[in-house]
Amino acid sequence: MQTASNVSISRAAGWMAGWLTLMVVIAVAGREASRELSVFQIMLLRSTLGLAMLWPLVRAAGGLTAMKTDRLPQHVLRNAVHYAAQYGWFVALTLIPLAQVVSIEFTMPIWSAALAVAFLGERMSGRKWFAVLLGLVGVAVIVRPQAGQIDAGQLIALASALGFAVSIVLVKSLTRTEAAVVISFWMLVVQSVIGLVPALMVWQWPSLSTWGWVVVVAFCGTYSHYCFARAMQHADATVVVPMDFLRVPLTALVGWLVYSERVDLFTAVGVGLILAGNMLNLIRVPAGGWRSRQKA
């Protein structure tokens, strides 16, 4: 019989499967939309269209009245940080190789875990740290970052990773009192307000085909964060965040299927390390640890 802890982790893994699927799809849709539109405009359309897409969940939760919150400053802070981190990531793409951006971005779980321990009181066992390390090594093997001195683009990418980490910790804090739909609702509202002026400054009407990609971006962007918030309600950030490592091999697979990007031996080895790290992170160890299991 499954324990409550195992059930919670299983539910968190299920919601993270939704997050990963939507994040992989949004990577393709975002690439296609960016062929015609600026990042500012894509981000604004994602938020405004996302509000309409989220409405069924808002209505089911009790309408706008149910979206009231006593933690508006935390919502604003979380989404300001998240918006800036997103923008920084796109800027870094224009300054340094993609491999460097991705490898630096995935230092984010290290910062998330450390911040969760420092500010949320979560426990970080040696096994969980080893799981995170395996994931980071797997990502490094896949992207194979080139050695060199840190330049402006690398610093921006690092700041972006730190921003994503802060955003994740703030989401976990919000899930203690706020429903996932409330977190998603305020994300869309706050980021729409933040992005309105920058988007209008570079506005152009999308073509019909680009509108299709924008709608996909909006749907995935809205419900991916809903899935992530639900996952955070079922497990600690130190359990949930390492699952996001799977986004790297999954994106590589989609790149191969959609864009004929080659998947080489390094990618296969990296995938294996990432899967091993995630499996290790999800295994529940008895209170006495591994030694008590061996003595039984």
C-alpha cells in the first residue's frame, strides 16, 4: 500500500509531466512565433490570451471573487522577477552560444534548492544533493559548454537562472496559502501590466499562421504554470525542481523530430544521467536510511 508521502510525490510527478509536455511544446511554438514577432509582444499576447484561457478554471473556483488575495505584494514580486528572468534569458541567446545559455540556466535547481532550504525550511539530504548533481552533470554532457572567461552574456544568463530560482521559491511559498488557479491568475495579470508598454513600442499585427503559434504559446504558458503550481502543492521544491531536468532531453528529442537536429552519444549519456538523478530523487528512503534497509 502506498504511503501518503509516496502518493503526494506521485501526484507531483503527474503534474510535472504536464509541465514538461507544455514546456517542450512552447519551445517549438515560441521559436516559430519569434520569426515574425518581438519577444515583448509574444510575452504580452501570451499573458492576455492566457487570461481568457484560464477563465474556465477561474469560474469553476468561484469567479473573480475567489481570486482575491491577501498576498498581492508577493504575487507582484514573484512575477516581476519571473518576467525579468524570461527577458534576460532571451537576451542571453543573442549574446552567447545556446549551449552556454542552457548550461547556465540549469544551474537554477542548485539555487532553488539552496533558497528553499534557507527561506522555506525544507530539508536537503545528501541523496537529494547527489540527485541534483547527477542532473547538472547530465545537462553539461548534453550541451557541452565551451570553456572561456565569463562575459556580459554569461552574466546575464546567470542572473536569469537566479531569477528563475527566486521565482520558484516564491511560488512554493505562495502555494502554502494560495490555490494554483489564483497563482496562475495573478501571474497573467501582473505580467500583462508589466509587458504592456514594451510590447506596444514594438507592436506589429501577426500574420494568420503566426497567430496560431501565439495561441499555442498562450495555452502552454498558462497551463504549464498551473501544472507547476499544483506540483509544488504536493511536494517540496527540492523534489519537484530536479524533475525539470527532463526538459533538456525531451527538448533534444523534439528538436530531432521537428527540426532534424542530431541526437548524438553525448546526448544519450546525458539523458541517462538525468533519468538516474530523477529516479534517485523520487525513491523514498525509510527513516533509518539505507543501512536500516540492509539490516532488515
